[in-house]
Amino acid sequence: MTQAKKTSSSLIVIPCLNEAAHIGVLLDQLRPAAARLGARIIVVDGGSADGTLAIVKDIASKDPRVILLHNERRIQSAAINLAVGTFGEGADYLIRIDAHGGYPDDYCDRLVEEALATGADSVVVSMLTSGSSTVQKAAAAAQNSKLGTGGSKHRHRSAGEWVDHGHHALMRISAFGSVGGYDETFTHNEDAELDYRLRQAGYKIWMSGKTHMIYYPRTSLSGLYFQYLGYGRGRAKNVLKHRVIPKVRQMVPLLVFPVVLLAALSFVHWLAAVPLLLWASVCQGYGLWTAIRQRNADIALAGVSAMVMHLGWSIGFWLQLLGLGSRRGVA
């Protein structure tokens, strides 16, 4: 940790919107790390109306390392760009923190240590999902599974490896700036889009084997649906911008929306409903099997959550690909 403090400086950035329930605890957790690393903590608020601003201002009045910045564009990609553009000069690393996430106390230290040890231009982390309510637990079980995420590497613990993409945690500010930062036309999937440009420019991305973060999913199925609707739109926008072919794990869920449309023709012939029934059976069977295997009735709805995720992602992708509906998505 001493070496990291002497050889680098960091900018810890927290995009934020209506996080009064979490921001105070998060800042108290991050402030010791900021002191160790010689870092500033920039809370970039998108227009909170729940008391978040008062909490941040109170902490900032006691700790000059904490700075509040207003983000008129509201979206996360713009928040990070604004913070780096305003306060990034002289800093070596950008550390991105999600306001509604869980982190080990030494999270920032481990990121800087791995960046220095590997020479990586970006250090990404595993994002493990956890929940407290029944819906959250079921969504977490789905998101931590291959059924829900297709085996995405950053959804599982890693021993440390070079990757194409992962959950954004640390980035060399010089690399971030050289490729133009986040594309602010993206409200979702902006991290994967930036990772593509980093790789094209020859920069290297390391998946941490020393730390990770905890993500807390949506508390309702409707919220989960709209979140994945946005993810689908973001992925399609990536495909259109860079002319890249989706991976197999991403192409399979694309079939869900067509399968649902096909089932509408079941009144013509019952075979039209077979693909839908097979998909539903696999998802529901997975949820029940997982609940029995883990002896946890709360996650029996994991199959339902997976179906909601697949459907939202598929509809979002096709709508964006075909240029239909709102392009902005849900922030």
C-alpha cells in the first residue's frame, strides 16, 4: 500500500442519483482509502431530490478530499467524463465506484496494487450479485448463473487474467483520455463500448483476482425488465456502432422475442407455442433445481427472473437494431 501511495495518485468517482440511503456509509468507507492513496473522491450527482446532496455536502464540509459535482446530463457516462475532465489532471488512475454497490474496505488499494503489478491500463472486477428480499434473491441467483448471464467472466470470481471486458473499476486516466472517455450517447453498455475502443487502441484489461464488488439487483420484476431492456438496447447500439458480431452467449437470448411472437400464432397451429414452452420449462426447471440444491426456497423464482431478463434484453436489442421506440432507454 505504501508503494501505491508513493507512485500513483487516484481519482475516485461516484456517479450518483437519489442514494441517500447509501451514500453516507459509502463515503465513510472510502475516505480512509482516499487518504492512503492520496486520492480525491468526486461525487457526481445527477439531480438527487432525496437528501443525497445534503449528506454529501455535510461530509465534504469536514473532509476536503470529498467534492460534490453536479451532472446536468444525469447519465453515468457523462458523470465520469465530467469528473475526469474537471479534476483528472495530475492523477494517474480513475477508480469508478457505483453508489449502490458493496465493496471490501481495501478495494481501492487492491486495484492500484494490481495495476502497478501487471502494468494493466484497466483493472476490472467480478460483480457478484446479492439480495435481501425474495425478488432480489431470485434475481441475484439468476444473475450469478450461466442461465442468466451466459457465463460472462465478470459475473464469477476470477483468479486474475487478461480479458476483453469486465465491470469497470480502475482505469489509467491517460488511456481513458486517449480514446475519448465514455460515449455519452450510451445510457447502458457504455463500459463494454469503451472496452472495445481500449482494445482497438492496444490497451490491456486485467480482471482482478484480489478483489470484487457486490451488486444489489432491482427489487421488482418490472424494474428488472426495464433494466435489461436498456442493456439490450445498449448492446445493439454497440453492434451498430462498431459492426461487431455478438458472442454466442448474447445471440441465444436474441431468439426470445421472436419465440414470444411466434407463440402468438399458436391459434393457427399448436407447434408455434413449442419453442416458448421449451424456453419457459428450462428456466423454471433451473429455478426449482437451484432452490432444491441450495435448500433455499427464496430463489425458486430464479427461473422467472431469468425469463424477465432474457425477454427485456431481447426486446431492447431488437427495438434498437430496428430503430423502433425510444433510443435513450432507462438510466
